[in-house]
Amino acid sequence: MTLQRSQQASKDARGDASNGGLPKFQSPAQLDSWFDAQLMQVYSEVVSEPLPKEFIDLLQKLKDKSPR
């Protein structure tokens, strides 16, 4: 699924107050598209975050200890 298509699926499936804000789907394929869009959004946000300094330090320690 392309990013543009998944973004459109997310826009098309917006929920309303009558069902607690959850999207309504006409078919399982719509649910799949919406779910894909949500996962892609979360994944892209996480991937764009910088690595914490502690993690970088741990990686450096492992690199320093490994035989060359």
C-alpha cells in the first residue's frame, strides 16, 4: 500500500461521536486499509526519533568489546 493511499484510507475512516470516535467500516478491506495507515503513521513517527544517548553508549561499548 502506498503512503498516499494509506493516508486517504485514514481520512475516509474517521469516526464520529456516536460510536465513541471509532471508525465505521463497510468491509474488511476498509478496516485493513485503516489499520495499515495507523501502523504506518506510528512507525514513521518512531523511526524519525533520534536514538537515546544511553542506547548509543551501549552500542559503543559493545563495539569496543567485540574482537576485530
